[in-house]
Amino acid sequence: MGLFDIFSRKKADKLIESVDKLLAIVDHSLLVFRDGVKNYLYKDDPDFVENLSSMASLETEAGARIREIESILFSRGYLIRSRGDIMRLLERFDHIISIISVDLVQFEIESPSIPADLRKEFVKLSELASMAVESTIPGTKAYFTQPEDVAETTDRVYFYEKEAVKLSQSIKRTVFHDMGDELKLSEKFHLRYFALHIEDLAKAAVKVAEQLSVMTIKRAL
């Protein structure tokens, strides 16, 4: 029996339902992330604190949902062929949640001073990175229901990741080449660090897209 038939069986409904719930958490986390970056940059401290609290709850919820999916995978013998690949996919989404949480916490802990001239760029960078991750969501859903659509959806991931990298490099170039004596070298490194870590979110989305591509090829065999 091929993987397409396996996921078409009614027994797989619980798995697909749980994956959908995890993806909803990922989507919500991205909204919190974008809102959190914007609130930090524009010094809306009360809302930023709420973003941190929301993200902590979402991270806990995501962990519980991942454990639930793993339990389903190990309790369904007919899923043995796809178990390892789905678990690797879960690990990549878990890593995305972790990046979002850590990035927001690091803004709170390290309190980087972002020049007003760069605020819009950092907001845009967080949006592009988020859009890269968002683009993995329909691709993941398609894998279980319409695997022929996976490639079309993951193409968007690579586009947004490339745009995020370009903007991140532009920010770093501006900081080191155009800001001269406006910033201390330590401040420049600090800004580079935060641009790089937001960029990492987009790169994590590519890891999901790559995993989905491998899984889709295997499913077609």
C-alpha cells in the first residue's frame, strides 16, 4: 500500500488533525513574532511584554502538540514507513518555534538600540522571514492530501528566503558602510547579530521545504 493510500485512510484523520493544529500554532507564533518585533522597535513596552507571554504559551502548546503527534506515529503500525520523515518534519517546525521564542527573548534581554532609520528595514525583514515560514504551511498540508501541490507551495519559501537574505545583507551593509561614526563597533555587531537571527528564521523555513520535497519524492515511489 502506497503512502497516498495510507494518508487517505480514515485512521489517518487523527494524525492530519493534529498536524493541522500544530500548523495553526506556528501561524499564530508568526503573528506574535511580527507584532513583537514591531512593538519592540517602536517602544510599545506593555504590548511587547504581552508578546513574550503569548510566545511562551505557544511554545509550550507546540511542544505538547508535537508529543501528541509522535504518540500517534508510534501507535499506528501502518505509518511505520513514513514515521521517520514526519518526525524530522516536526523537528524542523519545533526549531522554527524555538527561533521565534529565542529571538523575542533576546530583544528583551539584550535591548539592542535600533537606529530610527533602520526600524522599517527590521520590520520588513521580520515580515519576509515570517512569510517564508507561512509558505511552508500549505505545503505541509498538501503533503497529506494533495502531494502534487507541494512543489508549487514550497517555491514561495525559496523566494521569501532569498528576499530576506538580501534585505539582511542590505541592513548589515548599511550598518558597517554607511553609518560611520554614528555607531560604536560593538553596536554595529549587535545590529548584525539581530539581523542574522531574524534571517535564520527564513533559513529554517527552507529546511522545512527541503524536507517536504524529500518526503513528496518518497511518497511518489
